[in-house]
Amino acid sequence: MTDDNQLTPLSDEELAAQEGTALPDKEVVSILDLNADLDLAIDAAAPIDLAVAANANVAAPIDAAVGANVLSVGSEAQALADQGVLIDQGIDADATATADQDSVLDQSNDVVDAGSTGAEPLAATQDAGVVPDTSLPGGSESVGATPADAVSDTPEGAPLPDGTATPAAGAVPGSGELPDPGGLPDPGVEAPDTSELLSGNLLNVNVDLDADADIAAPINGAVAANANVAAPIDAAVAANVGSVDSQAAALAQQDAIINQDITGAAEATSGQDSDIGQ
């Protein structure tokens, strides 16, 4: 039995006759061209000083009793809570909190880059509004030099000091003719190529940021406290839910005798001395 679908290998001549075509280069299109040059100089200082002093007595006796009948017939629920509390709290102490902070922060160096500009500035050798002196050595004026005041103050059409007439408004100097506003472009001049206007990046962003920030936040705090806390809680709950001929009784009795005495002083002193140079 033979298999007609059996693949036959290529011969050397057939393999040599095969040709391949190189794929064209991929075109990389950049929609956004972003160039960011960030030069940051940040001086941050936040010294924190905190003092806490506390004297506290806390007492919280809790007594609770719960009785319930739920969907019961002929049942009885009783809750009895009896609490007797005798609390004596005495504090004989001083709570003193002292926070002294002395901060010396020097953030006066504001130079981000001390580089040079590459060229020295030109000296101002001429005052604004002064017409340069066009006179030659010996006091004679240069040929063709006309004072600016003589031109501006001469009426239109009046002769100038050199014998020429003042040009009319809109006239081309030296031609004596008005310009032609309706002239068409010369057909012999080649029009500019606009085919490359839509090529390249759609958005070019160039960011050059130089920032110098001085941040100083000295924080000083002092807390002092004397406290007596007492919270005796007594509770009794009795309930009949969905019951017939049932009895629920709740009794809560509380006797609390609380004596709280504080002898002392709570003092908080906060002293801050900050010398900040920015």
C-alpha cells in the first residue's frame, strides 16, 4: 500500500532556483516628540520637636445581664444585675512637658548652575535717541549724510539741503514712481515645495525647566495632661418575643461611689528659636 500524499524533498537544482525578496524597512512614526530638560534644586528642612506628659487614672467596671424568651410558650425570663462600685482615684503629681527647639537652617545657596553665558555683554556706548556723529575730522560732514531732523521736518515735495526733492508718500526712493500693488508673481519663479509640511511628528514639545525651591517647616509642640476617668456601666435586659403567657423581668441596681482627686500641675512649655536663611 502506497501513500500518494507523501511529500518528496526538493532537489539541489530546485532549491537553488528558489529566490527570496527582502522586506522593505519599517517606517517608524512618532506622534509625540517630547524633550524635557529639568534642572531642579530643592532644599527641604522640617525639624520636628514634640514633648508629651500625662498622668491618668481610668476605671470602667461594667456589669450586664440579659434574659430572653423567643417563640416560647409558658416560659419565664428574668435578668438581674446588681453592681456595687467604690472607686477612689487620687493623683498627686505634676505633668510637665518641655520642648525646646533651636533650628539653624541655611538655604541661601540659590545658584542652580554657575556656568557662563559664553559671551561678555557689550558695553553701552551710545545713548538711546542720540544720532551718531557723521562729521569727518576737521568739522566737515560726510558726503551724502543728511541729518535726521532735516528729513523729518521738511514738507513733502520741498527740496532737501542737497538739492533733491522730498520723496512723496508711498514712492519708491530713487525711482520717482509709486509701487505697483497689483503685480502678479513672476511665472519663472519656482513655487515652494509643500509636500513635506505634513511629514514628521504631529506634536513637538520642548520643556526646559530650571527651578530652585527652599522649603523650611520647623514644628514644635508640647502637651501635658492630668486626667481621672471612671465609667461604671450596669445593664439588665429581659424580653419575650412571640410568647404566650410568659413573664420577663429585668432588674438592674447600681451603687457607685467614685472619689477622684488630682493634686498637681499640668504644664506645657514650648520654646522655638529658628534661624532660617533662604
